[in-house]
Amino acid sequence: MDKLARVICITGWFNKIKDGITLSEKEFVVSHGINEETGQMVILPHVHPSYLGAKLSSSLNEYVLED
């Protein structure tokens, strides 16, 4: 079986949303991901990267999802 490509998590500080209402409070969450091999966007849930099992890559200084 081929090894899956890494997914680079695109993260940032975004306004929290509660019950459909945007709050002024910010939270650090994933916006989306990028497949490192193909460059295609990957849809990811808007949660802290650690909830997805992402690890901080010292070489990229970004959170990544690896197989």
C-alpha cells in the first residue's frame, strides 16, 4: 500500500461562532488543508489541529497530518 501524502493544515486565529452568531472572541483553529503531493485543497473541520491528530512540523513550522 502506498504511503499517503502529508496534509498541511492551514491555521489561524478566527472569531468563535456560537449558535450561528459570530463572537468577538478568537480561537486558533484549522481553516483547511493542502495535500502536499498534489497541492489540492482538503476540507477539514474547524477545530484545533491537535484534535485532528496533527503534529507541528519543525521543518515547515506548520501543523501536518501524516499517515
